[in-house]
Amino acid sequence: MDHDANIVSVSQREFEQIYPKPGWVEHDPMEIWASQSSTLVEALAKADINSDQIAAIGITNQRETVVVWERETGKPIYNAIVWQCRRTAEICEQLKRDGMEEYIRKATGLVVDPYFSGTKVKWILDHVEGSRERAKRGELPVRHR
């Protein structure tokens, strides 16, 4: 947008949906990065401006999609687990059986559901070899228990 709130440029890209199992949805984080980088370059070219002329940008996102990356390199340790992925349904059911539903609702304002990010992070820490230990050492920018 310019100073008069006119949109001066728009760019967008789609990227591949990965379905490793029924109900599971992932994205390649590096493809997300590449697609977003190329949209920025395209938007600048369409507007015929340089990046130093940008005061702000607007982006849409994947909401509760989760990526865990290496703090030192910035490289992801696993694909992005997408908001609509249902792989953590059993983790959510166990939290409910353990009586954690009300605690989580009060602490976060959220219901226990695979849509939200917390159980996706837990899944990564539980299933990506060495990730929990790496998180404990501070190598991955996630909290752990």
C-alpha cells in the first residue's frame, strides 16, 4: 500500500501439500521459505520499487502450522506440521483422559485439539530422533518438558 492506502503490489505462490498418512498434512519448510522469498522479489518488481522504500508488508500465514529448526543453522529438523493435520489426536485424547482439559483452557484460552500448536511440538520432540535432547541443550528454539 502507498501512503494513500492504495494497494501497489500483490504476489502469491502455492506450495505442495504433503500427505504422509491419512489425516496427516505437512509442508516442506524450505519450499515455504523459497516461495515467500520469490513473492517478495516479484512484488517489488511489480511495484517498480526497491526494498528500502518499504515501510511495512502484509502477509497471511498458516496459523497453527509448526516448524522446529536448528538454532545455529536455521534449518528445519522436520517438515512443517500443518494446522489441519490430525496426527496428534491421540495426544489430545490422552490430555483429556489425564484431566488436563480445564487446566489447558484456563492457561491458554484454547480447547484441547490437534489444530493447535502445542501437541504438534510434542509430537516432533517425541518422534524426531534426538530432538528432545537437542531442545534441552538449547539447540532448538522450543520449550520442552
